[in-house]
Amino acid sequence: MNRYYYDLHLHSCLSPCGDDDMTPNNIAGMATLCELNIVALTDHNTCRNCPGFFKAAKKNGIIPIAGMELTTAEEIHVVCLFEELEDALAFDAEVENHIVKVQNRPDIFGKQNILDENDEEIGIVEHLLINATDITIDDVPELVDRFGGICWPAHIDRPYNGIISMLGLMPDTPHFGVVELHDTDKLQELKKDHPNLEGRMVVTGSDAHYLQDIRDKEAFFELEDEPFSSSLVRHNLFELLKRAIGGKA
């Protein structure tokens, strides 16, 4: 067992509110400086910068995870992660059918660049990615599972786009065995008002949209990694999280 420091929630320049400097190579380089081992790219309603990030991460010794921060019909943000890049891209294609299409305003929200592993532009997304989809919070877990992924509510401690702030409570259904807090120091206070948080695994993420917001190593998982490979570490992390999601952690 070895300790792996992680950030499972950050954005590239493809996210409309992501800084232009959040390129695959810059993210991987900053993650290295922050001494992180596992990093998930979770752009708003898209996974299309994950292929470039995977290659840039590997060059920097980072174990990459392909993900998305999905916006539900209720405007709730949900982190969706996939062990296999191909599954993430298939999920991306499905979400594309559910997002409300509004033309992006690059002068306001940014260009929404798709980049390769060399940070070269290979495309742009024309419609605004931060808009809600028509996928309800009730439907998200089953949909993500259909594509081999796992998911949990993002930043439930924040006053906007968190499941608690949007619904006024932590629902018992659908059941999320894992929840994300932006600030884990708020957990005990949240439990006072929402006792059904007890027993759930808590993860954290920087939700970084700027390079300086990527956090130094702090949160970690203890994972088996022999014989070492990044795919084995990623697999064992997903097995750990799946057990927690299923209430077996």
C-alpha cells in the first residue's frame, strides 16, 4: 500500500470559466509542482480535453483520470469519473445529446478550446458548455454507470450548484455513497443539519479554474500498486470508490 495524493476535480480552458492557461501541459506541470499523483480533468459537460491531458499527464508522471462535471436539469453539479478514456468519450457523446444548446459568447465566457497533448488547438466547442442538461439528478447515477463510470455530488458545502444548496437537503435517493466537499473543515457543521451524511465517504477537490488554484498535496488514498502501473493504480482507486458508492467501504 502506498499513499497517492489526488485532485479529482479541476477544469481546463475548455470549460467556459476556465483560464486560457489551463492547458493539458500546464495542468500536468502544476500538478507535478504540487506533488500530486492522481489528477482528474472534469470540464463542464465535456470530456474532450481528456485525450490531450492523458498524454501530457503521463509525460509528467501524473496518473490521469478522465471525467466531467455534469450540470443536471436542477443545476446541480455532479463529478463523473471513468476508469477508461474511451468510456469517458462515449459518455461525452451521450451528454452532447442532452445539453441545452446556446451559442457561446467567447468575449464573455472564453473560447472553449479543445487542445492536444502539445497544447495546440484542434477544435472549439461552439455552444456554451456551462448550461444545464436535461438529465435529472435521479437519472445521473444509472446513466454514468451505463458507461462504466462513477459519480458523486460536487462541492456540497458551497452555496451554489451544490446538491444541498439547490435542493435544500441531502436526498436519501438517489443515494450517493461518496460526496465532495470543497472545504472538508465544513463536514461536521454540515452533518449537524444533514445527519444522513454520516457514513458516506468524503472526497475533496480544488475545482481549479486557474493554475494557482490547484492545491498542494494534502488529500490522499492508500492504494495497492504492485506490480506498479498507472492503470493498476487507477483501477484500484476505482474499486475503492465503487465499494464506497455501494456502501461497502
